[in-house]
Amino acid sequence: MLSKYLKKESLPTPWCPGCGNGSILRAVCSAFNDLQFEKDNVVVVSGIGCAGRSAGFFDLDSIHAAHGRSVPVAEGIKMVNDALNVVVLSGDGDLLGIGVNHLIHASRRNSNITVVCFSNEIYGLTGGQSAPTTPTGTKTLTSPDGYNEITMDIQPLLKSHNCFYAKSTVYHYKHLEQCLTAALKYDGFSFVDVKVQCITNNGRRLGFNNATEMLLQFKENYMINERPAFLEPEELGITKCS
Ligand SMILES: Cc1ncc(C[n+]2csc(CCOP(=O)(O)OP(=O)(O)O)c2C)c(N)n1
Ligand code: SF4
Ligand SMILES: [Mg+2]
């Protein structure tokens, strides 16, 4: 039933076995279904990357924008037709690296779009280079001795613009669905940060034997806060919902 939003020929997706991106795709379809979105009143926009392939899988109007440019494209669509639900599905490198300038201004303008960030903490598609979201000290393709920069924390910036900010993981699947539904219902700029495993270009280098081990670290490392004003690093939740 949820697959009604997807192109049959796009399944199975080309994502690696064990990649967590498919769980996000499913949760997004589930949220669309909960909100009874019709295919002709949703538009999905993605940038470039493994996560950025998402737009191409939907059986509705979708745009695969240039790297880092999904947010302004989404804003433009919303400006032209306010009746549409406009959703960005893209990677942490795309949204918080090359495209972060657009995120800052879209949130500042309170553009009425929903942005779902696939946070695998690296540039997955291109081989596992460090991204702004890479935890300090982590070994990546471009930081074999450990990433020596400070990790970006987008929450304070978005909260300074009084935005909806939610965080979940693919392990906490039901919670993820709730975050996405609340974000899509929210009247204003909403951002859902989703921790997701990239086993191929991150997990293996970090010593995980398989995707399940990597998925279970989310269970160990995060807990749900039901009524947060602001999320601590190990907390998941919805910080604004009207
Ligand atoms: C302007 C430009 N610069 C660089 C690239 C190469 N590139 C393609 S995908 C990507 C990173 C994607 O990382 P992320 O958004 O985190 O997505 P993931 O693959 O991790 O899901 C990069 C640097 C590009 N396609 N265009
Ligand atoms: S490289 Fe990583 S993010 Fe990309 S499809 Fe494979 S597991 Fe997923
Ligand atoms: Mg990434």
C-alpha cells in the first residue's frame, strides 16, 4: 500500500544491502499515507548523493536538483504553488555541506517546506569522505588518522530561527514516522535529522562487521525524550510541534 507512492520499476532500489536509507524512504511513504497525501499534491526534491537518489524513486512530481541546491528548488516550487506539500529528501553532505547556505536562509525565512536529512555522517556516494557531520576523531577516507574538525550541530542554528526541529534514527522506526508526520503537518520550516547507517563506505572502515551491528549502535547511543525544548546530543525527539 505504501509503495503506491513509488515507481514499481525503481524497486528494489540500487542502495547497498544493509543501507538504512530504505527505512527512511518507507517512513516517508508511511507519513504521506497517514496524512492522506494524494500523489498530485506532493513534490519531492533531492540533491546529489546516495540519499539524493530518493527523488527518482517516487511516482509523483519529483526533481533531482544539483548538489546542494534542493532547498532553493523546493522553496521556488512552494512559492509558485502554495497548495503543494514540498518535501526535500537529501544527504547530510548535500544539505549541511555544500548546501548549508540555502538551509540557513530558508529556515530564517520560515519557508513552508519539510527537509529530511539522511545523516550517515559521511559523503557516502563518493566513497566515505568526511562531512560536516562527521564526529570529531572518526576515521574516514579523507581523515585516516581521525577527523580533526569540530562537528556541525545544526539544531541551535535552526532553533535560533524558531523552526521545527526533530531528530530520530532508523532503529527507532515508529518514532521516525511520528517525527515525519509532525514535520509534514507543521505550518512553516521543518527539519528532520535522521541518523542512518552507511555500512559500505562508513561502517566497514569503523570496524562494524555488518549493518545490523551498525543499526544497533543507534539503540545503544540514543534515547527518546517525549517533551524536549532542546535536544541533548544523545536525545531524539520533536522540539516544536503545532
Ligand atoms: C558541485 C558538486 N560537487 C561535488 C560533487 C560530488 N558529490 C556527489 S555526491 C557527493 C556527496 C554526497 O554526500 P551526502 O549528501 O552526505 O549523501 P550520501 O551519499 O552520504 O547519502 C559529492 C561530494 C557533485 N556531484 N557536484
Ligand atoms: S554507499 Fe552507503 S549510503 Fe550509499 S547506498 Fe551504500 S550503504 Fe547506503
Ligand atoms: Mg551523507
